[in-house]
Amino acid sequence: MEWEPLLLLLGMAFFCELVDSTLGMGYGTTLTPVLLFMGYEPMQVVPAILLSELITGAFSAFAHHRAGNAFFNFHNDREHRIVKKMGKLGYLPKSNDSKIAFVLGICSLLGAVGAAVFAVNLQNYLKPIIGVIVFAMGLIILFKHKSRSKFSWYKVTTLGVVAAFNKGLSGGGYGPLVTSGQILSGVKGKSAIAITSMAESFTCFIGVTTYLIMGAEIDWSIAPPLLIGAFAGVPISAALVKKINPEKFTLIIGIATTLLGCLTLYKVFF
């Protein structure tokens, strides 16, 4: 690969990951259409983005954990009533942030199955549906960013299935739904960013594994520069999130979510 396209890929991945790890959305949603517009093939773009999000998502979650934006502890919570009931097969992470990420990850499997079943019937309506949902969540956050929502496992579980379902059908829309949905479910803004990174890493692992199991012919040529560029943006984003006031941070997420919903609807109708 020549130097000019290599540097361009590095810079684009760096910027998109900086935004994604700071706001919990924007990497695949922005980078995929841009790369396709530049002339790269889907089998170059999609697997490369999934691979880079798999690795950088886990790294982003770790960086946020180190910065104090979230607390992850995946040791088994043996004192939890569910673990006790299941015996040796029982498992739940100890920290609450880890539990949410774990539940969202499990929901990714359920969402993927549902997406496969309904893909044909909903494909034509999916983009406007996602646009409306993301736009509505953004508005709700803007109106409620000063209030505190009561945490609900029911909301988190439903959110995980719906977000993974959308990603399974369209390849996008996971970050905006999961990040904004967590906030509306009572999760703090900074924790929501880190949890989204962790959960999306697991979701991308499922995607990459599926490609490999199916024996798809994949061109991995753009994967290294995307991975390196995205990897470089993670530590900076973790530091930025740590310094931002929580209330202002939630407001920023609300604005970004609303704008992304508007952009999605604009692409559908214009």
C-alpha cells in the first residue's frame, strides 16, 4: 500500500475512534460509508472495521477503567443469588459495570438470531426505524440530562436485544442506541461509554468469528492501518472523558445522538 492512502486510513481511523471512545458512537457508522465511497469493497471494509472495533473496544474499556470512568471486575460474584442457584455453572461478574456489559454481550447473541429471522421482512424499513429511535433517544436525553433515571435491569436487557438486532440487520446503530439507552436506563454517562466499548467488542467478536466460520474470502489489507490508527485514539479519549463534567457530558451525548438520528433520517429520505 502506498504512503498517501496508508496515512489517510490511519488518520481517519484515529479521528473516528477518538469520537467513538469519547461519545460511545461514530466509528463504524462514519467510517464504513466513507471507505465505501473511496472505492474499497465491502469485504475489505466490514471485516476490517469489525476486527479493529473488537480489539480497540476492549482496549477502550480497559483505558476507561484505568482512568476511573468505569469499574470492571469480571471475577465471579459467588455471593449473588443467581450464581448460588446455578451452582458450578453459575457466573456473573462482580462489579455493576461488568454485569451490564456482560448482559449486553449475551443479548448480542439473541439479537443476532432475531435479525436473521426478520431480515427479509424489515430490511426496507430498518434505516428509518433506527433513525427515529436514535433521534427520539437524543431528544429524551436533552430534556432529561439534569435528572437521574432509576436504574432498571429490564431496560438494559431490552436495550441489548434491540441494539444487537439493529446491528445484525444493518451493520450499524449499535453505539448510539446502547450509549443513549443506558443513560435512559439510569447508567451514568461516563460508565455508559466504557460499557458500550466492552459490549461492542464482544459483538464484533461474534461478527468476525462468523465470517471465519463461513469461510468468507476476506481482504484484510486495510485492517492493520485501521487498527493502528484507532488504537492510538483510545488513551486520548479516556483522558478527555475523565475531565468532562458529568452533567455536561450527558448533554454532549444527547446532542450527538440527536444529530446522528437526523443524519440517518436525512440519508433515508434525501
